[in-house]
Amino acid sequence: MLRRMAADESQKQILIVDRDVATIELLCEQLKEAGFGVLAITDGAVAADIIAERPPQLIIVDWNMPGLAALQFIERVHDARRLQSMRLIILSDLAGEQDVVSGLNMGADDYITKPFSVREAVARIRAVLRPRPHANSAALNFEHLILNTATNRVTAQGVQLHVRGAEYRLLEFLMSHPGRTFNRTQLLAQVWAGDQDIDERTVDVNVQRLRKILAKPGYEACIQTVRGFGYRFIER
């Protein structure tokens, strides 16, 4: 078992549950430098007890952790999340599309495949922990394209779309401000919390990915390019 907790209780607390001590050490070091408080555990059963006793703000869990089956552990996380506003990120060696979709359908806020860039992982962790716009709204709705902020689910004509990570946060932000145009710098600040390790090309890449997801049910045109400026979600 490995434990490390930053002394400053005002920091955002992150619980990492991973069988790979080397991964934990490296991620802990970078997160601590980024200003987070980190508790790292290599045993799922111990981690489950910690969640019940002192819920963190974010749980990062290895899909193949020892000591407790991942499904059982995530069920306990869901029970705790009913009372606490915790976020969940899954780490996994499984990188197939269906594996990612299954993890997100279980309620994860993001899914990071191994091996991963620690710098990118820290940026994604920051984004997941960033306060979400319109968090008190039950859903954002545009002509049967519905983003439910309570469940982190996106549906089109009643069919669930597999929108995850940055694409989800980007869609949530744009749908929260219909008709308003945002340039890439503004979107980086709002969706990626202004992370300096991410450049403006990231915005374009994620817009393209999001449009591809929305294309199948016919909603890709909802995200418009404003030439020479940025992007906006169309109004009714």
C-alpha cells in the first residue's frame, strides 16, 4: 500500500487506486506540483473504506486493481456519489472503443488509457474537476438533443450518444450559451481551465470529434464555425 497526502486541506483532494506503484508515484508527483492533495492506494478494498470515511473530490481508479473487483468498487463509488459531488476517472490498459464506451456508461467522467502522458492526464484531471456551467439545471435541450447535467448523458431523439471527456465539456459549455460565439482562447479557458500545456489546435480537434459524434443523428450543424473568430452553438 502506498499513501501520500498533501498537508493543505484546502486543496482539491484526489484518491488514486492503481496496482502500478510506478504509475502512482509519477502521477502523484505531478499532481502535487499542480497544487492538488493526493492520496494513493494500491488496494481497492482499502480505498472503498476510505471513500466511505472521507470522500475525496475525485477518484482515479485502475480497471484491473487488486483487492476488490472494479465493478464492485465503482458500485460503492456510485453509492457515495449520491451524497457527495465526487468525480470519477477510469484508468485502463483496454483501449478499444467498446471498452471506453463501457467505462463511460458506468458513470465515469473520463477514461484514460495506458500508457498515457502524465502531462495530458493532469490536464484532463483539471478539466474534470473544473466547476461545470449550469450545474443546477436538470438538462440542456435543443430539438431533442438533450444533455443531462445530472447524469452526464447525451441523447439524440432518445438514443444515447457516447460523448466523453473534453467533447462532453465542450458541448455542455456551448449548449449553455446558445447563439454566443467564443474564440479558441475563450474555449480553452472555459473548457480546459486555461491549461498552458494545451494549445488552440486542441479546440479544433475536439470540435471535429464532437461533430463526428453528432453527425449520425444529424446534429453536427448545431456547432457552427464563425470564420475568423471561433465557434458557437446555434439558437432555436
